[in-house]
Amino acid sequence: MKFPIKYIEDNLVWNTDGECFAYFELIPYNYSFLSPEQKQQVHENFRQLISQNRDGKLHLLQLATEASVRDTLDRSKKLVKGTLKDIAFQHIDGQAEALTENVGDNQVDYRFFIGFKLLLNNAEVTAKSIFKDMSLGIRDFFAEFNTTFAGDFFTMNNAEVERYAKSAKFLAEKIGRRFKVRPLDKNDFGYLLEHLYGMTGQDYDDYEYHLPRKKSKRDTIIKRYDLIKPTRSLIEQHQRSIKITHGLDSSYVTYLTLSDIVGELEFPGSEIFYFQQSQFDFPIDTSLNVEIVTNKKALTKVRNKKKELKDLDEHAYQSGNETTRGVSDALDSVDELESNLDQTKDAMYKISYVIRVAGRSEDEMKRRADQLLDFYDSLNIKPVRPFGDMLGLHSEFIPASKRYINDYIQYVTSDFIASLGFGATQSLGEKEGIYIGYNVDTGRNVYLQPDIAAQGIKGTVTNALSAAFLGSLGGGKSFSNNLLVYYAVLYGAQALILDPKSERTGWAENLDFMENEINIVNLTSEEQNRGLLDPYIILSNLKDSESLAVDTLTFLTGISSRDAARFPTLRKAIRAVTQAPEPGLLKVIDELRREDTPIARNIADHIESFTDYDFAALLFSDGTARRTIALDRKINIVQIADLVLPDADKTQEEYITAEMLSVAMLMIISTFAIDFIHQDRAQFKIVDLDEAWAFLNVAQGKALSMKLIREGRSMNAGVYLVTQNADDLLDEKMKNNIAQKFAFRSTDITEIKNTLNFFGLDAEDEGNQNRLRSLDNGECLFQDIWGHVGVLHFDYIFEHLHHAFDTRPPKPVEVIADDES
């Protein structure tokens, strides 16, 4: 069969019939967990995209591209920075070995391409334009003559290319109002062709198509061999399949095409392109060639069909027979369609729907084809494998090709095409980066780059760097949080972890290969730690120390800035201490007693009452303590023993003294974290706040958290909040500054609804609620920086990481008594 492509320039493809198509990649949009109303909106947007073309042709192509696991992880190595590069490479190599053993060398990813036939019918008709068109036609004739009879080169007029390029640019702007698209280039076309002609194991992003061309002022010349080079393979046609030999690899390919649509497709539920991604564990390609029938022509066809059916009905009546049910149903359908076309003025669409499936052996190919037949049959669609038409159906996948056969065409409306879910995705994460697990629904690996959101990359829905880990106890949020922070550090980040439960004490021992980069500060009530959390000791800037001292003491004493009597007295004493040679919180008590007024004595007694607790010694210094908490390691863990954290549902008025002191310490350390994020902006930093709800419940903690998150983006720092419920994350201002969201299993319906609202999903959708409720340990609902939502399973791979990060209590050791003699 004649190769249909005549010329390729950027995203434009000319076929041998002289038609020009502009091809775009439709950037996949999130479709998981959308409510029926949200799906209807997507459907309407795509219907309008289709129906805006009142004439011409469309080509929709879903391609199962391949991504090499090893190549992806090798590209990920280029993202590693810092002193832990060797350790990171060892982990990445270990991941590559484990993943290729478990999932194979390559993983399938789906890409969506859409081609529009360009029509140049808007130009003003003038004598000059007529002469120009005539001259172009003559030049095209001689170019075609030379190509046909003289040989190996094809000549394309630059002026014609420019005319179509302008039309394609205008079309891209129209499409971009509803969907994100990317114009294709020669590498895309080269991969697409080689894929159709048997290429396997080639990473899409690493593929390059060499298509040299010689440009002059008026023309561009390409060698015909270079154009058909991607198709070089041996094809053997059988009755219902073809065998393609590409290099040393052979594959068996069969094509299925739609024969009949025997029932109504209910939407939502008919998104074939979407469901195929998770339904099958083998690659599937789908081509949809669409010829647009204008409204006037469509009405003529429908009315002619209506006359035929009425003739059948009349003939049955005259012969004394009853009209068959099929004729009656067809008449009803034709009436409804005629009314719809007449009212909406919409076009009809003449489609050829072809599915391509391949296998290493003929048996594997047949088995996969049978699974596809069953899948489509459940949707009231009847595909067939035509006898002797395999090469013709194969050619329909080639860009700008025409429909091969009219035996299997279907007449549909734009609603049908829009309901197929073209472009809907279940993808998660980035193309390369930290491997953290896999998509539960598709099995595809998930990679993250925690620091790229602030780079303003096109297509992202956020520029925030912060993340939230939500869920009830035992779902895996702490383990997953630890795993992500650890890998981020290996890739070059620096982390400050606030650990109020002292669960990370064993990290230096369990991760002994990097113990020199782990600094664990264990703040106990021992004498040598006295005053280490005093605002005047822990912070280097005296002005910041004074502000933190005010926040700490007003929180402990309950004095509001609106208290006209007590607040000025306390503020004056703190100011005097700040100006002293060796400031410390204990000296605030001395200053208040020195003022010797009833209000000052009352405040002094109140503050002094807190100093009796053992671990309160960390807060109160006489100014002689020295700052010993350093942040010079890659992982810095601050643990405070004996903290008594209040329950999440407690109000501040209900806190006991120990809880007040505990929250005050968390506030001080979170303020210390602000100093941490203001270090080198080129260094990505993570502030990890475990049990974040404890200080988000108080006014001072809220303010400090918002400051951390707000300043984090500009300072190249992400704040990771680990808490139990999305409602702990305060208002929309904080939630809007959280980019990556991880929600683990929850059973409380209120928490489930809060979480779904946080993700921007329908909180009342029972399917969404049940999915969140039924997550297994280590699984979470995940939303990435692209807005995609799916179920992620964290995969630690290495046993030493599981041992280091597991926060569960150890199992009791069973003691077996010695047999009595």
C-alpha cells in the first residue's frame, strides 16, 4: 500500500491527497474521583471542541508509549545533588534492579494525539491571491511530477507551509481555551511511525527522528527515504493479523474495528479511553478517524433514511403484516435524531474506530484480542476482526491517512465522541525523580520531584512547595512521610524534623551508612539542657528573640494584646530584658518584681508557676546558657522528651499546665525553623512538622505555620505537615499553599468529607467516600502538583528503610519454656 505521508513540517503533515493536518498532543487531564457533575463539565468541553469544526476531518489517536524503568531512573540520577550522591546512586541502582525484576524493563504510558484537517477558506479573494494560488498549484504539479517520475526527493513550497502554519497557530489558540495541548514535532511522528511498525523497548522521551531537509528561499526539499525510514520492517499479512519484524524483534498484531453499537452508552460510564488504562495490563492503541458531515447533509441523510423506514412500514401495512420491532425502534430513533439536529444545528460524525493490539506470540495476541472483545461487549459495542483487511486498518493509524474501508463506519453525534474519555488520565507524579511507589489502579511507577513546583513549570496547578500527610493512626502516614523526606535528602535537600514523640531516635543507628549526616537533638529535662529553648538562646537575632518571648509568655499566661493593663506591663518587662547584657526568660520575672506593682507581681507569680515543671527548664534561662542546637547536617531531628500534647478536640482553655508548656515549646521550635529556611536559597529545604495539629490549634502556632509556608516558597523550602484531619489545616489560605496532598485511611465520615473537600473532590460522592475508607496500610489518596488524583502505594523496597521508619511497636517475643526433665 502507498505510504500516505507526503511531507512533515513541525506539527503539520501533508498526505498524498494534498490535505494538510495539524497534530497536537492533548495533555492528559485528571479524571479520577471526579463527581458526575464534574465529568459532565469535561464532557461538555470536549463536545464543544469537537463540534467547533463544522467541516473537514479529525484524527484521534491514543498511543501506548513505553518508558524504560532503567532509563527513567538513570535520568533521575541527574537530579541528585550534594554530598550524598554516592548513597543516592546506590539506592537508585537497587530500585532499578528490584523494579525491573517485578514489573519488567518497560512500563506503558498512554499519550493522546489529535489531528485537525486544516482548511484555508478565510482568505480574501483578490486578483493577486488568485494568481498566487494558481502559481502554487502549478509548482505543486511539477513537484508531484518530479517526485513520481524523477525519483527520491520531494519539494515543498515554503509559502504554502507558512499559510498552513498560521492556520494551525490560530487553531491551537482555540483549543487552548478548553484543553492544554502541545504541538507535535518530527520526533513525535517518528516514534509514532516506528511504534506502529514494530518498535518496542524504546523510551519515548529519548527517541530522536533524523529528518534532514534542504531549505531554499522558496522551497524545502526532503529525501523520500528519510520520510519512510521509520517504517522499515518486514510485514507478513495473515487472514486476521500481521506479523511485523523490526530489527531482531517480531510481534503479532491484530486490528479490531467497530461493527455495531447495539445499545445506548450511558455517561458517565462509557469513558472507554480512560477505563482501558486500568482494565488491561497490556498496551492498546486506538485510532478514531472522523469525517464531519455538515448539519445540512446530515439532515438530508436522516430524512432519506426516515423515508426508507416509512416505506418499509407502509409495505408491511399493505401486505397485512405487522411492522417489526426493529423498524419501529429505528423510526423512533430517526425522529429523535432529526429533531435534535434541526434544533441544535449540530453536525454528524462519520467515524472509523480501530483498535490495535499486539503480542510476542500469536497465542498471546489472540488472548489479548479476546479480552478486548469481552470488554467492548459489556459496553454494548461489537468489535470484529475483519478478514483480509489488516494492512488497510493498520494504515488508518498513520497521521493524515484516510479511512480505508466504508464497511464499518458509524454515524454518531459529538456527544458520543465526547463520552469516550479521550485525554482522561490516571497518571500521577513526574516523568522522573524520586521513586516512591506505584499507582494502585494502573500499576505504573510514581516519581516525585519535591522542589519543582516553585519553578513555574507550564501545566502545574500550584507553585507551592509544602505538603500535607493526613489520616488516622495506623494508616501509614508517618512511615510514608519519613520515606519521602529521606529520599529528598539523598537527592540533595536538607531537612529539619520536629519529632515530639521521639520516634526517630534510632535513625542514626539504623542508617549507619550516613550517620555523620544525621543530627539528633534530644531535649530532655537534664541540667545540661537548661534554657536551650529559651527564645533568647535558640534564636540568633535579638529582635526575633524578643517577638518570640512576647508570643511565648502571652500564650502561657493568657494575656491578650487587648488587655490594656497587663499586656503593656509584660511588654515593658520583656523590652527591658532584651536590652540587658545576658537576656533570658527568667529575667522577665525579675523585671516584673522590680516594678513591684500589683499587676506586675501577679504576672510574675503566674510565669514563675510554670518553672516548677521538670521539662520547663528547657524554656527558662537566666541568660548564661549557650546555643548548642546546630543545623549543619543533612538531617536534623529535634526531639523533646516528656511532651504532653493536648487532644486535637481540646480548646486552649482546657489545656493543663503540662500541655501549655508542650505547645509553647513546639511554637519556639517552629520559629527556629523560620531561621532554618532563610539559609541558602539555592538549597532545597524541608521543615517536617509531626503532630502538626498540636500547634495549629493555638493562635501563635497558626501564625508561625502560615509564615513558614508563605515564606517557604520564596526561600526554596517546603513545610510538611503531618496531622490527622484536613480540618486541622485551618482556613483556605493555608490549604491553598499546600501543593502535594497525601490522605491515608480514615473511618470517620466527617474527616472523610473534610479530606475530599481539601482535594477539591465531591465530598458527598459515596464512591469517593468508600475508596478513602477502604485504603490499605501504605496506600493513600494522592494529589500531585499537576492536579492529578489517584491512589498511591508507597513502596520502600529496601528492608533497612522499613526497619528504620516503621513506627509500630515491636511484636512481643514469644518465649518458649524449656522442657522439664
